[in-house]
Amino acid sequence: MSRPLRVLLVEDSDDDATLILRQLRLGGFRPEAQRVDTLDAVRAALAAQSWDIVLCDYGLPGFNAQDVFALVRQRHPDVPFIIVSGTIGPEKAVECMRAGVHDFILKDRLGRLPHAIERELAEAARRAEAADTREKLRRAEAALAQSQKLRALGQMAAGIAHDLKNLLNPLSMRLQLLDRQVTRNAKEATAQNVQEMRGILRTGVETIERLQTFSRQAPEARSEAVDLNRICHEAIELARPRMAANRGTPCFLREEFGAPPPIRGNASELLLALVNLLCNSIDAMPGGGTITLRTGAESGGAQVQVIDDGPGMTKEVEKRAFEPFFTTKGEGGSGLGLAMVYGTVLRHEGTVSLVTELGRGTTFSLWFPALD
């Protein structure tokens, strides 16, 4: 049984067109052909319907096969295009093939035409199947990305709760101090505490805004010039209430500030990252110890180190330290603090490293590129 074939035949010779269609019938096709011989007619035919194949003479009055191929590529880029000509030379044939023409057949060798068409139709079917597979894969990836985003949103919400807990502890302590100072009518100290609480609340609001930004895929958080020494000092002040609330012997917080160059980043995110590191060190030393916050210039950028002389980590804990939801604190830990520190450093195009040894303490080193 003959196979139907919709053929757009670009040919100015009636006799040649008859021979071509006859060869297609001999090759097992039932051609449903439209012959055209002007570019306007080509445009109209392409707009009117889809075609299984385009067969085109090379040289036609006022235009050639390359002009027709350009029109076909614009409207039906995957339709097989074969040049059938008696005048095309080897150089022109190679030029057309490089441009994307699928094949060329000489008119004195039309016996090759049915086989060439079979091959190109099979190739077109494979391309269509591959395109369909790619589209299904794209949709699956989009669905997976949405699923991952929802999961990440849940993780981020847990991280936000972790950060807010670290922020609300010092706020609670400041309110207790404020209550005592109001009772004693200590106006200057009261004003100082109000200012501190405003700063804590501002950081909390910015933390919540990070979650809102993520949920609606808004632009990145505000970037500004950041003084790391100022951020480190604020982090220490925020961590002090955690140290005071820590059961056991209080830790000693030491500042060793050098001259780190300014960096570009989000001050609130960097502050929370440092608070997380300080709180981790405090929690790791219930028997007390020294925590050093050191800054300086390093390798053309700025470095911050959080150094404690606590118990250190085992090799297994060290390997998993930045892994989300991994914690050594039992139900009291979310396992998100160090993961969020790691994410914050990466968002600022920096690096973070960990050096630790059992009985010798732990050092976290954060490096950031200097502000251009």
C-alpha cells in the first residue's frame, strides 16, 4: 500500500515536476503535491498548511534554493528539505549542505530520491521524538524545581525560626534591663537599651523579609558596603545574652580586630551568620572557655575567624558540620545554623573553612572578596 506524502515542490518545469512525482509513486509514495515557482507562492504554501517534505530545484527565475530554504527554516524549521537539480555544482552543493539542507539529488539520478526521502522522514521523526522527550523532561524538571523550592522553603522557615530564636534571646534580656533601669530612672542607660532593641528588631524584620523574598522569587537581598569590624562587634553584643543564659561557666569573648577591607554584601545576613558561629561555640563549651573573633586582610579580601578553645569535633562531625539538619545537640538543635552560614558565605562569593581537633578547639574562617 502506498504511503501518503505531502510534498511542496518548488519547480518551474512541468516536465521535471511530472518526472519527480512519477518517481515518488514508483518508490511507494502517494504524493499530495503542490507545485510553486515564485517566492510569494512558497510563502503562501508554507502559511497554508504543514508539509512532510520540500523538494526544490536549485536555480529558478529570480531566486534559488537557498532563498527557499531560508523561508522554510523560518516557518517549519524541522521539515526535511532536499534539493533536486540538474544544474547545481559540487561547491554549491557543499555550501547548501553546510547551511542545513538535508540532501541533494541530481535530476538524472532520480532513482535515489525515494530512498533519500525515507531516510529524511525517519530522521525528522527521530528529531520530533527527541524534541518531545526534551519537552517532557523540561516539564518534569520544572515540577521537580517547584518541589525542591517548597522543600527549601520549609528548610528556610526552620532556619528563620533558628535565627529568630538567637535574636529574641538578647531582646528579652534587654527588656529585663530596661525594666530595671526605668525603675531606677536611669535615662541614659534606658535610651541606650532602646537603641539596642531597635537594632535587634530591625535585624529580625530583615530576617523575615528574606523568607518573603525567597517565597516570591524576588530580586536578591539589598547589597551594600559592609564594615566587618562593625558587624563583628554587633554579633558579640547579640551573643552575650546567650552566653549569660548558658548553664555552666560563662565564656570569655575576645575581639582581635585588624583592618579588613570593606566588602559588598547584606549586613543582616552576615550578622546572623556570625551570631550562629558564636552561639555554636558558646553551646560547645558549657564549662567555659575563650572565644576569639578575629578580623583582617587576607589574600586580597577580608577574613573573619571565630576561634574557640573548646572540645573540638570528631572527624565524622567535622565532615558533616555544614550538612543541613545534622546536629549534635539532640532535640535542642535544628541542624541548620552552620548550613545557613555556609549558604550566606557562598551568596557573598566567599569561602568558609573549618579546622578542628579533639581537645584543641575549633576555628571557622570566612573569607570575602574586597569591595571593588
